Amino acid sequence: MSGGPAIGIDLGTTYSCVGYWRNDRIEILENDQGNRTTPSYVAFSDQERLSGNAAHNQAAFNPVNTIFDTKRLIGRKFSDETVQSDMKLWPFKVISDTKDRPIISVTFKGETKEFAAEEISSIVLSRLKQMAEDKIGSKVTDAVITVPAYFDQLQRQATKDAAQIAGINVLNIINEPTAAAVAYSLENSWSFTSKRSVLVFDLGGGTFDISLFTMEKGKVEVKATCGDTHLGGEDFDNRMVNHFIKEFNRKNKKDISENPRAIRKLRTACEKAKRVLSSATETMIEIDTLDGCDFQEKITRAKFEELNKDLFTKCIKTVDTCLIDAKMNKNDLHDVVLVGGSSRIPKVQQLLKELLNGKDLCRSINPDEAVAYGAAVQAAKLSGQGNDRVLCFELIEVTPLSLGTDVVGDVFRVIIPKNTAIPTKKMKNFLTSKDNQTTMSMKVLEGERVRVADNKLLGKFTLTGIEPAPRGTVSIDVCFDLKSDGILKVSAKNRKTGKEQGITVTSGRLSTQQMETMIEEAEKSKAEDEKYIKKGKARTAFGNCAIGLREKLEKMTVSSAAKKKADVAIEEAFKWLDAKKELAEVHVYEEKTRELKKLDIFSK
């Protein structure tokens, strides 16, 4: 830990958010566009690499080189069913490397470049880090980063790798609904005076989590967590996109499913329609020149709900499962907190309310910012920067899935059960299963199924040097050590000889050499990114100058000829700005600003 400022980062599927403890409170930081959330987008062009709003804004005309949804790739295998399904709707190209890891292929500066999901996520994190440094006014290296509660070991470790590439020291990885619960707790004084049971319903852009907590005297304790790392607003958008692809085909006899630019336009329109339908009962999808045809179609809230009925039902069933896991009755809940942009969907709220016997849903915290808020609280605590209330805050997480190993007969032996409080260290004793056995191979597994093959393989190792003896007579102690950030270390020790072997779960991770190469590339790109930011600021300054001069001109008493000349110059400036798709060099904006200010009418 550097001892400097520490930030909290909500690294979202579609949007990300940053919080920071300042002036005795959490402040959600704005980006250079004045927005408190930043698109988790990265784009590549012939001239530069873009991230955040800049990448999102050019997605329509550069779809195959604009990357999003990397949270749905990180820590996964290329052959995963969900990856194969998502690839059909992504305009960018995803290929497999020799270890079945998904690799994103783009054209950058005229060349084909390949990036791991961790590297793309690191670019988003770098953008958020730079944004924080600009707002705070000092270098930032430490952060608490949030992940979905149902992220497995590999996805958590991959997120830490992405942060390392971005030059961020991860103080802790915490679950998104837990961060939201922390935010909710600190915003309500009762959390330090009475005991309450709180359910956090976190439905975001790409992931869904349910967590049940008890809160008392500044302690937030997770009782149970359930969820789906592949369920959220993106899936609701996909249902609409597929619906309108069929409608477009029916009306125009054209299949646009293989046209990346058309799909990008349609997706953007569907995202907008989804938001509108949270407050209106119907809206229009209107797109000029969609694959050469103007497209206009109405969608009602009822149709949107019909398209996503099974997904909404799946969300509600997960709530029931979480209540059962926590051994809690729905009537015992004091509060139900909504988090994530997709929790605004009226049908979701209606179904949730019906399940919980009409219980009011809490909307007192901003669903888009609550996770970053909670992460920033934890960052302030771990860096010693918060007030007494924050520093005495206690957070007790649980593991979302059971962890264990294989035994004879292809059976999964659970060592750390699901919903065990972490950090935790648990040990089980194993005996040799064969006569004169000298080695013991062990698989580290995660899941809830009985058969080994039905659970996720996290890693494997072999303990050697076991003394030959009859089966069942040599004792091996297997230890699972799960840290507070969710990272797992496993070891096996021969009780008699003391010989030990173990691993930290790394299966599927980038190699040390790959990590070093990516860190070097990130450092090289830093200067380029800073140059781009300066160009963006110069563009904004020029635009603001033109706006200011126009306002000044309206109040001036001058000849009509002079006024017309100035008015034409200002309008030309606006036209030039609107026509420029790529950012110009800083000196170009500065020169144009000087030219405007030199007009006779303003220079007097």
C-alpha cells in the first residue's frame, strides 16, 4: 500500500464508476464529460486508441474495432457456451489461443492486433485511474475493485491481473452487492444502533447478484449469495435486437444479422428504448438508413416484457433460492435494496414485490453509483483515510460456491462449503487409496455438483515422495486457504514426513511473460492516452470559447455588419467542430481559439 489516496472502482459490464473519500464523505467522481459513470468501452482506429465516452461515441461507424462486454470474457474459456453464444451478437472478432483463452482481434493503425480480455479491462481501469488522478490532484495506485458475487476464482484472479497491468495495487476484491450493502448501511444511521436483515437485488448490465445481509453496530455480514454472471441488461437488449432483426427481415426481405454496423445501430436504439420503457408504456425504434432502408417500429412495454419473460422469472427464482440458502423467511426481511441500472425495469420490480408479499423496495441510494460508493468506503478503511465510523466498519463476506477436491470414484469432496464466511482456512484428511502409493494427484474444484466432471476445474497439482505403504495407512492433510479478496491457496502435506506441495489457483491465467509484456505496452500507451486527453480538453476549450463569444455577441451593441461577420465566424467554428470525427492536434484548437478572439468585435 502506497499510503496515498485509495479509490473504489465498480468495474461494470457496460458502465464503470469511481468513488473516493474526501471531506469526510464519499464523492463519486465525474469524468471529462461531466458524467458520473463511464462506458466500459475501448476502441481502436487507424490513428489512436480510445476508451470510455470517446470509444462509445464512435461505436456506430467503427463497430468491428470497438470492444465492450469484456467482463463477460474475463477469466472464461473460449469454448464456454456463454462465450460462443455472445460472439454471435458481438461485432468484434473473438478467437481462441492455444490454451482455449478468448482473444480479441482488432485492426489498429493498419495492423491486426490481438488482446486478452484482461488487457482490454486494464485499458478501462487505466482510464478510470487517470480520471481519478485528474480529479484528486495526485497520483493514485491503490484501489478496491468490485466483482459480481458469483464470479469464480479464475474470474477474480483475472480481474486482479487486469488491475496489475493498469498499474493499480488491489487492496481488496469485494462483491458488488456487498459494496452496495455497505453504501446502504452507511447512509442509514440505524445500521449502528439496531440489527436488520437486508436483501440486495443487484441487476446490472451483464451480471445479476442477490445477497442477504445482517447489519448491526457497523458490521455487515453476508448470510447467503446467489446469482448469475451472465444475466443482465445486455441480455434484455439482445432479445430486442433479435426481435427487430426478424421484423426488419420480414418487412425488407434483408437479413442484417451479419452486418456489424447495422447491428450496432440497432443495439444502440434498443438500449435507448429499454430505458424509455422504464417510464413510458411504449416508444419508437427509429433508425435512418439501416442497411440502406429507413426503419421505424413501435415497441410497447408489454412486448418488451413478453420478450424477456423467462429472464425476469429467472431473476425472481434466484431470490427464492437465496432466502432458502440463508435459512430466512421473506417476512423476516427489513429492507430490500435495488442496485444496478436494470433494477429500474418496472416488471422486475413488480415480480420482486409480489414474491416478497408486497414489501416496499428501497430506492434511496443511486443504483448506478451504490457499488462504487461501497468500494470507496472499503478503500478508505483499508488506507486509513476514513472517519471513525468508516474505520470501525466490519465487513464479513462469504464464498458464493463450494470449493473442494476429487476423491476416488469421481466424487467431489467439499472442503469449504458455499456461503462460508471468508477469510477462512479449512483442512481435511485424506488417506492413500492404493498399496505402495508414492504420489497423490489432486484437482481443485469449484461448484455444487456431486460428480467431479460437473464442477469447474480451477487447477491441479501432485504431492510426491509419499513413503510406500499399504493403502489407507498414509495420512495426507489437504488445506484450503481462502483470502478476504477471494483468492484461493491449496496445499497438501504428508503428515509423517512433513513434505508439502501446493498451488495458488492460476489455471487459465496469463503467463508471467505475457503479464510483463502487457504492462510494458500499457506504459507505452500511457503517453499516447495522455496526448488524446489533452486534445479532448483543447477541443472542449475551443467549443466553450465559441459558445461564450456567441453569448457575448448577443449582448453587444454593434453594427449589423460587424455582428454578422462575427456570427458567421462563430457558426463556421461550430460546423468545423461537428465535421471533425477525429480529434485534431492541440495546437490546431489553440490557433482557432486565438483566431476567434482576434475578431475586431472582440479584440477592442
